[in-house]
Amino acid sequence: MVFLPRHGRGHRLLPSEVPYRANIYGMKKLGVQRIISVSAVGSMKEEIVPGHIVIPDQFFDRTQGKRASTFFGRGVAGHVQFADPVCIELSDILVAAAQRAGAHVHKGGTYLCIEGPNFSTRAESMIYRSWGVDIIGMTNIPEARLAREAEICYGTVALATDYDCWHDSHDDVTVEAILAIIQQNVSMARNIIKHAVAELSAAPNCTCSEALKFAIMTDRSLIPEQTRMDLEPILGKYLD
């Protein structure tokens, strides 16, 4: 197992400063087959109460294109299927693990990823709710996109910490409130991961490991040598 604090030790990096490509690239080089993302999120639905767990199955990207979100480029073009952005097998395991850990867990839902680091305005929060999203956060995109390109299974354990600022009968989101809920859920997250790991097979039984099988569009003979070398851990088996 590999543990990586995406914001750096001591939480020093803003969501837009997280080196997402380097993180996923490093995971690939270490032989990681599955990534369990643990993320604090805001709830956009009444029934997702702060303290609940959500295992989302969809993402909506509002990061404004400021983050490097692909390994392709520099002489190689490719397109991966991303209609279903999480590994269904891994997500099912996470739902069952959360239930065994005693969590109040919601299966499925849309994670809206915003740029941050500021929280939403009240107008933004109300508009996002009208879109039908379930939770809001700042880190899972482009993380999930890059994991798919790296052919690594990806699933999220989202810890609902607040109601953003849309809920009239609850206080607006504050860092103090978020930290309090996170501290309450640290042991729960650990228990979920403990139960999930116990259920993982030696190798995934899904198609995530073949996400690039038909993705590369560039004539192999035209891919620059430096690009080949740099992306060997990601594309190597398809370029030989």
C-alpha cells in the first residue's frame, strides 16, 4: 500500500497547486493498481447530512481548465473513455466497506469539482444545486482523469463536512466546522479503507487496466523519442 497526502505534508498546497500528474505518475511507477481517494466535500442535498459518506460515480468539472489534466501532448494524441469516471468494482467495494464500518453511506452521486481555494458564493451554490449535483469539492478532477489515462482503478470516499452555503437553517461553511467534522470522520475513513483492502482481489476484475488499448491516435513512428521515454510507465506497453 502507498499513502500520499495530495496537499503535501502539513497541507501546504492549494487545490490548484497539487501536482496531480506527478502524483498519478508516481503511483503508476510504484505499481499501484487502485487509488482510493479520501476527500472532504460539501453536501448539496438535504439528505446528505454532514458526517455522512458518499461514494460518487460521476464528476462535473468546473476547474476552469487551469490544471494539467492529461498525460497526452508533446507529440502524442490520445482519447480515453470517461463516461463512467470511477471504477465500478472498486466503488462497490467501498460502499460495502462503509456499510461494514457503520457509516451512513450514499451510493452514487455527482461530485462537482470547483477551482477553489475559496468556497462558493451563495448564488453559485444555489445554481450548482439547480444542476442536480450531490456534493462539491476541489480535488478529484483532474485526479480521476489522470488515473484513467494511467489505467489505475479510481474510487472516492467523500466525507460530507457541511451544507456549503445554500442551506437556510445551517450556518455557512467555515473552516472550523469542516475541521470538526473531519476529525470525527478520520477513524471512520480508516475503518472503511481497512475493510475495503481486505476485500480487494490480487488483480482488478474490471476494464480500467485497458483504458488506453485503443486510445492512442498518433502514428507510433512519429512520437518523439523524449515523449516515449517520459511516458514509458503510462504508454510503454502500447508503444513497443
